[in-house]
Amino acid sequence: TQYSFKEVFGTLVVQKELFDVVAKPLVEDLIHGKNGLLFTYGVTGSGKTYTMTGSPGDGGLLPRCLDMIFNSIGPFQAKRFVFKLDDKNGVDVQCEVDALLERQKRDAMPVAKTPSGKRQIDPEIADMINVQDHCKVEEVDEDNVYSVFVSYIEIYNNYIYDLLEEAPFEPIKPKWNSCNTPVRNGDFIPPQSKILREDQNHNMYVTGCTVVEVKSTEEAFEVFWRGQKKRRIANTQLNQESSRSHSVFIIKLAQAPLDADGDNVLQEKEQITLSQLSLVDLAGSERTHRTKAEGNRLREAGNINQSLMTLRTCIEVLRENQMYGTNKMVPYRDSKLTHLFKNYFDGEGKVRMIVCVNPKAEDYEESLQVMRFAEMTQEVEIARPVDRPLCGLMPGRRFRNQAFREELSRKLEMRRGPINEEIEEQSVSGMFLQNFPPLPACELLDINDDQTIPKLIEVLEKRHKLRQMLLEEFAKNVLAFKTVLQEFDSSVVSKENYFKGRLSEKEKTIAGQKVELERLEKKIKTLEYKIEILEKTATIYEEDKRNLQQELESQSQKLQRQASDKRRLEARFQGVVAETTMKWEKECERRVAAKQLEMQNKLWVKDEKLKQLKAIVTEPKNEKPERPSREKDREKPVQRSVSPSPVPNAPPVRLRHRRSRSAGERWVDHKPPSNLPTETVMQPHVPHAITVAAASEKALAKCDKYMLTHQELASDGEIETKLIKGDVFKTRGGGQAVQFTDIETLKQESPTGRKRRSSPSNPDPPEDAADSEWTDVETRCSVAVEMRAGSALGPGYQHHAQPK
């Protein structure tokens, strides 16, 4: 099996070569204000901690990173406490006075919080940080000041602990030893786990974590070594000192530009850059049946493997989202390790991974898994953040300020004589004043006190004698000074005569040089005139070039605006056309439907009238019988017959379909196979319907209305038809649902016999009269159907009129 990686190092590779290829670009990005993340990943015992820490005499990646940082920013470091980290993963800059007060507070404390770089280094780590390469970043902003902050945490059993936290001794809380059993007299208190939070820039950080400001490689590595001793390791079958937690050493570099004078830090929080380099030593992935872990070791191995599996899952989801364009959620929160570094995978820095492989045959299968995962991580692309904008101040401020201070100190040294004499004179006078005897207490607390005033008189007399002696000494010194001054005046006069002779010689030389200078000045004026002409010509050309460029830019902007306006108008017109087209299409459909309905209603009314006229015309013209009296009706009830059917030669009556109230919509007409035709004149009918014997999802998806025809036997033996109607809705799962809204009942009834109205001319009808003679036009027209054109009522609505 072959696996491909960007770089492959053999077993004899030295730490410097590995550092130059892997970690050096991360340190350069850190100093340039960018974040970085470095993993060491592999099976237990493959050399991850050795790669990160190193060995005595040959430091690993971590001490070399620290050495390169301090070699690069050494002369540009700010004083301690000028930069101050807050509790919300931010950084503030303090003035020199506040920083000085904090330094004085720190010096006044009995025990220093941070290790001092001046004291003796621990011999255990002295060889590991003795890096002789002196590697440094070439391009460092010399007008910035820098401060380095370090913190050290571990992720143990998916909990975060601070390795630099000093646990205080509290006698009230119970104490626990390394075997997790309580003891009475012990100073160890179980550390409290820390919480992950998100700052205002959506970066993850550990709250309450100890952050130490360091000023040298030795100081920083001593802080690391102090936390390394607290890291949880245990003896397993695969490694005598197996790491049972993921350790994260965080290096934060705060930098801010100097002010315009190049003297103090610029007091603007927006100009502060805080970059971070995280060095992660992962715990090894291992199989529990090989380590024969039990109890706590088994639980630790399970948590280690779970966090590494979460890391693999996050990388796989990122790779799948980028390769196939999906938008799956990356499970960063399933593990504290991935949740802490989710910003790096989202594009907040560069990520490097060192895969450590042990060539042991027993680790063959696990090494294959490690290399397969590491090869897959190379396919994940992470966006890089853009560079910070410049502060806008002139570069080279620091060195100009240093040169100014050196010149100022040099001039002060030239004037050191008089200044020192004044200082010596003040010191001499102060010494004489100190030789005076001190005045005793002059308070008279008792009227019988006869010692205070004599003592005061004695002291004043001594002071008077000393004053006389000083005056005499002063007079002698004045005489000596006058003598020296006279000698100095005579020497000055002699030197003045000597200098006058030398001055006359120099004046002759100067006169000759003035002539030469005048010639050169004339030549310079001629050249300046030529230069002025050339500058004017260049200015004219530059002005023409600038005008043409401005005109070109204005024309291009005008074309861009016209093109954008054209695109905007096209989009607007297309939207207006589409909207108008849709509106008129709907309006036309509505008008066509209304016209169709109106024409159908008119046609139906005409058909009804025509049918009635045909029935009147085709009946036999017999003499209208006289309606019997009510008494005869009571005495001799005669059963009425149904209206006779029309003559055989009359055209048959055309069946009328009953229109649905929702004509114009698409219906599903569900008629079961057991449905019987009623063969009545009025039949339910829905136009543009899909008739099915069983409801199907395919038919429901095409329609928005549903009608079920259900038949049952009524109490009088006739067939009763129910039309159950409903609306079809799309469900959230992608299917179809029907909500029933209406039930129409169509009942079939036999017509009852009606008696013919009595007629005054023929009160007694003959007994052998036909059944048709018992019905007349008035009786047959007692039920009428009224319809207006354009009415909302359909043909299925009947109005029962009163008998005339």
C-alpha cells in the first residue's frame, strides 16, 4: 500500500531539518500576525512527544519555535505589562505609568508569579533549550513592539485542565492522592476543569486559563517544563510513560505600532494584533486489548480514541463538503479537542500535521489507519485570512528616535564639565551641612527644665565655630581661584594672538576658495535652469497623463453605470412583463370561465324551457276534467298516477349532468368498482376530472380537489348516493393528504300521486278515465326551476314553487 505526503523524513532525520520544513513557516506567520496550528499524530510510542519536546542536547520543535521568536523580536520587545490580556481573549495596551506600577507590585510580592530570566536555569532543561542555530525571521516590522504570552493546557477524559494553575492549599476540602483515594494530611487538591467559550470575533478560548508573559526562551521553556511535570502519564504495556491526555501549548504574540515619535506604544486598541501558535501533542491511539488496560486506564483510552475519532469525522465531513458541494454540519462540539480548534479549520490560520510512525510489526494495522487518515487530510483546503492593513505611520520611526537620543546624550557629554562641577559643588555643600551637629529637641515641657536651653546653646556655638572655619576656608579658596583666573587670562591672551595669525592665513585661503565657489555657483545656476525646464516639461506630461487617466476612469465608470442600469432596467422590465402576463392570463382565465358558466346556464335554462314546451305540446288534448269536490275526495280517494310519458314519436329527453360547484379546478373522481348507475335524469358530473377506482398518490399529485362517490341503501329501499368532497394538500414529507370539507347527498325517490284540481264545468270525472287525464298542466308545472344568467347557483339547485 502506498501513501503520499508533502514531506517524508527518515529515521535518521535531525530536529533542525524537521523544524525548517514544518514549523519555521508557522513562526514566520505568527510574527506577521497570522495564526498557526501544529499537530503530532500517531500510535502510542511512535515519538510524538519526542518530536515536540526533544531530548537533552537536541531540542524539539517547541524550544526551537521559542528560540526563533525571541531571536526575531529580541530588540523590539515591550516592557513587561505594557500589553495586558483580558478575560475575554482580547488584549489591551497600557501606558508606561500603569505598566511601571504593575511591575513595582510584582517586584514587591514575596514570590514572583513568573520565573525570572536572570536566575539559574534548571540543569534538567538547560541542554534542551541551548539551540545554537540562532534562526530568526528576516522581515520583522521594526516600528512595532512585541510581547509573548504562553499558556499550557491538557484535555483529559474530554475535560480541560490548566497545567500552570497553582492549586492553593485549602484544609476544609477533602484531599486526594494519585490513586484517587482520600487522605487526611495532604496538600493536593483536584484541579477544576475549565470551560470553552467564544469571544466577540467568534474565536474559541479557554476561560480562566493562566497566561504568563515571558521575555526569553529560557523563561518560556521553564514555564512549559513546569506544566509538563503535571501532565498525566501512565505505564501501559506499550509505553512506560504513555501520555494519557492531549497537551496544548499556546504561544500568543501581541504587537502594536509605535507612535509618530517612535518613542511610546500607540494607544489604539484597533491597531493591536494578537496572533496565536498552538503546538498540540496528541495522545496516542491504541487498542485496549494490546495495552491490557483496566479501570482508569481503560476509561482514559476510550476517551482518547473517541476524541481522535471525532477529529477524523470532522476532517472527513470537511473533505466531503468541499469535494461534493454538500453542506453537512461538521460535528466540532462532539469533542473538546475539535471544538477548541474549529476556527483553524474554518480558515483562521494554517494547519500542519506531523504523522509519527513506529516501524514495529505489532503496530502494522494501526499505522495503516493513521496514514490513511493523514493522507485524506491533505485533500481538505482551508481558506487563508487576508493581511492586516497598515497603520499609516511613516516607517523607520524607532531608529530615528534612537539616533536622536544618541545625539542628545553626546551633546550632554560635551557639556558634562560645568554640569559635573555644579553637582560636585552641591555635593560638597551637602557634605558640609551634614557635618554640622544635629539640633537637639527644643520643646520645654517643664518650667524646671534647665538642660534643654544649655544643650541648644552648646550646639549653636559649635555650629558658629564651624561656620567661621568654613568662611575662612572659603576666603582662601577665593584667593586661590583669583590667582588661577589671572593665569588663565594671560594664557588666553597669548593664545588669542596666536590664533589671530592663523586666522589671517585662513582668510587668504578662504578668499581663493570663494572665487572657486562663485564659479561653481554660476555652473549650478545653469544646471538648475535646465533641470527646471525639464521638470516643467515632465509636469506638463504628468498632468496630461493624469487628465487622460481620470477621463478614462470616468468613461469606464460611466460605461459600468450604464451597463448596470441597463441590466437593472432589463431585469425590472422582465419582472413587469412576467407579472403583467401572469395577471392578464389569470384575468382571461377568469373571464373565460365566467363566460362559459354564463353560457352554460343560459343553455340549460333554454333546454329546460324547451323540454317543458315539448311536454305540453305532446300531451293529448282531452277535455279538462272537473275537479271533484273535497267531500267526494274524502269519500272516494282516487290514486293519482304518474304523468304519462310523451308520445313515442317525440325525441327522447337528454340526460343532464349535474355541474360541480368548483368547476374550473382539477378533480379526482373516486368511484369504487361496486358503484351502481342510478340512471336518473340529474347525474353528478365534474368536468376535467381524473376518474379512478382506487385513490393513488400519482392521481392526487396532479389535482387539488377530491370527490368520493359512496352509495348505500336508504330506509325506504331506494339508493342513496353521497358525494364526499375535500381539498388535496401537499404534506411536509412529500406526500399528499386530503382534508374533507363537504358532503352532498343525492337521494332517489318515487313520485307520489297528485290529484287534479277540480273544475267547475265537470265536477264528476268518469271512473274509466285514463291516468293521464288526472294530471293537468298546472299540476305538472307546480315544480319549476328558475335560473338567471351569470348566477352563482348551478343547475343542481332546485326551487320549489307554491301550487298555483
